[in-house]
Amino acid sequence: MEGGISRESFAAQKKALTAQAEEISRTVLELERKISGSDDNRNAVIEHFKSYAGITALTREISIELLHSVTIYPDGRMDIRLNLVDEIEALMEALRRESCTA
């Protein structure tokens, strides 16, 4: 169909998004282990993403919650932008600082 994608392309993109969702879940769990006595804002971000640990499918509701945008280019490349990127980057930076002082 005009402007559509093939089943193979869809399956590959779905697999990539599922893998990314699983990686996010692993990252959240790792962050939670490393940040146990943090302030409430950090814990809120962790708790938000922790609810997605172990997901097996990317539903519309989950994609609305986690994804800011997904752009699929004609050559098959994808640009995936997550929600709460600033908060995640702040958590990662805090972890880097804490590991340097430990």
C-alpha cells in the first residue's frame, strides 16, 4: 500500500522497540538499586519507569507514556525520542557524581 511499511519492516521495528523498552526497564532497575536514599523527585522518576519493568508488549498506552516521538525513515532508520529524557539524564549525572566521590 502507498506510504505503508512491509510486514517485515513492521516486525523489525516492533522488535527494536520491544528491545528498547526492555533496556529501559533494565536501566530503571539498575538506577533504583544505585539510588536508594535520593530525594523525592528522583524516586518519583524511578517509580514512574519501574512500573514498566517486565513488559512484554508495547501498547498504545505505554507508548504514549514513554515515547515523545518515533520517526521512521524510508531507509528503515528510526529516531526514537523518550519522554522524561531530562530527568533520566539528571539521574545518570547524579550517579556519575556519586560514583566519583565514592
